[in-house]
Amino acid sequence: MISTSHALGALAAMALVTFGLRALPFLAARFLQRHPAVQRLGRFLPLAIMTLLLLHTLAGSARQNPSGPWAELVAVATVVTLQWWRRQALLSILAGTALYVLLRNSTGLG
């Protein structure tokens, strides 16, 4: 059986490590903001993450749809076209989402 002092010591060590890991990004912020690799990641990573999330969601939704991936493909094409044409993310997302819901709930493509 572990003694109370050993248990409290282990908890204190775990708390210290957890606090240190959570505080580290704030302490290193000045270095990280000026580092070229972090700046490159800041430009590239958000788009890459959103693309991966989109592909994962589309693949899952398309597999569940008995009539194929047409509703997903038309909605994504609409979002891409609107974003390229108008450059308004909110308009693109709302229009693509509305079209996707309409297509999935209709008897045609959805």
C-alpha cells in the first residue's frame, strides 16, 4: 500500500508537470512568433486541417448516402465557386450548407 506522503508527492509532481506543459506555449510565445518555421506553419496548417476535416466528413457522409456522393460534391463545388467569386466565407458556407441540406432532403440527388 502506498503511503499518504508518497501519494501526495506523486499528485504534486503530476500537477507541476501538467501546469508546466500548459504554461510552456505562453512562456515561449516571443520565440515562437518570430521563428520562420512557426510562421510557415501558421500560414499553411489552418488550411491543411480544414481540408482534412472536410475530406473526412465528405467521405463519411458520401458512404452513408445510398444515392452516392452527388449532394456532397455539388455543395462543395458551390462553396468553392462562391468563395472564389465573392471571397465572403460566411456567404459561401451558408449557401453550401443550405444547398447540401436541400439536396439531402429532396428525392433527387440526396
